[in-house]
Amino acid sequence: MPTLKRCLLRLPLLVPFLLVLLSGCPSLALKDGGEAGTDGSYLFCFWNVENLFDDHLDGRTQKADKEFDVWFAEDAKARRLKYEHLAEALLKMNDGKGPDILALAEVETVRAAELLQEELNQKLDEPLHYKHVLMKEAHGGRNISTAILTRLPVEGDRTKLLGKRLRILEGHIRVNGHDLVVIASHWTSRLTDEEGEGRDKYANQIFGAYKGMHLANPTVDVLICGDFNDPPDAESVTHHLHATGDKDKVLRAASEPLLLDLMAGKSPREFGTHYYKEWYIFDQLVVSPGMLDDEGWTCEVDSMRTVNQYTAQKNGHPRAFGGEKHGDRGYSDHFPVTVRLKVQGK
């Protein structure tokens, strides 16, 4: 039998081996960049996943859609790499479990969302599977929509689009009898909407829907997320969406409700989600005042993070997966953003 002294002397030699061995274990993967969630907390993530197309040839005619429609349908290797990259990054969040609620932008079809669901579930134990896909396909301009994947209970029959041709999805998640309304959106691009009228329209539509909920129930729990294609201080966000970074002002608002923008006042260099010649905070998380109390759902405001440590980067910037002729494929041209939520018991 080896003596205790010999065992202690050998321990330092074993540590590097044990670290290598454990690094491949999903349950010990890197955390989401914020504080570890307390019991009863869930990780929420929004990510513009950049042209997530499915394996079917749908005959798209819009130039950008046509490229990815044909390419992903005919090149199985490239398509698999795209889904593998996304799953790899997502499953490094939340102690290797992936986000409990995952909202996405630039998803071609329900089929594309389901393919990502399958890719994630293949790498997770059954209790952690993403059981639900909430999505309605929008057909305004490009054929890219928003979607929600979650392992939590949902009210699927309440899923709907806000606006006939707008990429605004409303989904409902219900835990312990408490309803969380998630509004996932993707506002018009600055390339096609230079003056911002389209983004104002998106903001007006979302705020109008929220205001109706607020009038019926001032404590309604709503989380609005999306690629706004505008920074937090843009008029579309501050004036049309009625979002501010002043928590006290949100809680004091009376006749006209306000929303809290978790990105407001943040440094683009530290919290930037998209880079084009300079940093922009385009991908944002906005919550209703009902998310700031201790009833139903609660947002842990200070846990908000721009997650940039998992996705492949170039000079610290998001590295796009790109099109068919693109080289050095990354994950997406946007970084994900996350925040922790808590829900009270019954």
C-alpha cells in the first residue's frame, strides 16, 4: 500500500491529466459569463444566428434567401457545420445545459428551428431536452423569422405574430402558474431602411401590444428581445418603444408605461453585439416593470451579459459563418446576449 506521503506527492502530477479529462464533460463547460444562477433561476438568451436555413429547397426568389436556400439544401456538410457551430456555443452556456429559453433571429422555417433543436438534444440528457419550438413564419421581405426554443412548459396555442408581415413573435412560457410573455423581434436593416421609419413601425407595434397587456394587468411579465438594428439611445427605442435605462423612472411611470432597456447606457466596446467599422449594441433585452418585482417572473437585471467568449472571433469581433464562398467560418455575425430570470413558486 502506498503511504499517504507518496499519494500527496503524486497529486500535482495528476491534476493536469484530470483537467484535460474533465474539460470534455458538458456538465463542466464554461458558464454563461454571469453569476451562477440560484435555485429556481433560468438563463434566457437571444441570438441573431445569421441565415439559419433548413435542408429543403424552397425556391426562394429574394437574392440573399436564394443563395442560402440552395446552398444549405444541396451542401449537407456546410449545413451540418452551421448547426454544429451554434450548438457548440450554446452548450457552453448555463453550466453546459444551454439556455433554458432561447430566442433566435434569422431562422428560415419551423424546420430550421427543429433542426437546431435536434442538434442540441443529441448532445443533452433527455431531462434537459428542448421540448418546444414556438414559431410562426413571417413573409415580409426576406424569409427569415424569429423563433423560441425552450425546455420549459409553454402555452403553444397562444403563439402568434404581431403584424401581418413583421418579424415579431409573441410566445408564452408558463412555470409554477406564472405566465412569461416573450416577444422576439428582428427590426428592419439599416441598409434598406436608412431613415428608420421601418424600425419605428416595429417599435410602435411592440409597444402597442405591450400597452394592451399592461392595461389589462399592470404587473404583466414581458421580456422583449431582438436585433433592433438600432442602439439603445435611438429614437425608435427611446420614443417609439418607450424604453429607458432608468429603473426608477420605469417603476414610477403612471399614465404611460415605460420599459427597462438592460443595454441602455452600456459601453458599445464592452457590450457590443455587432461590428461594422465600429461597435454597435443592436441586440437588446427589454423588460416590463412587472419583471422588476418579486411576484411571478423576475429579471436579475445585473446578470445581463453580451456573450463573446464562446463564439469564434476575429480581432475580438463576431466572426460570420458567411455564404458559400466565405472562408474561415465562424458562428454568426452577432454575439448572443443573456440574462437570468427567476420565477416564484406556486
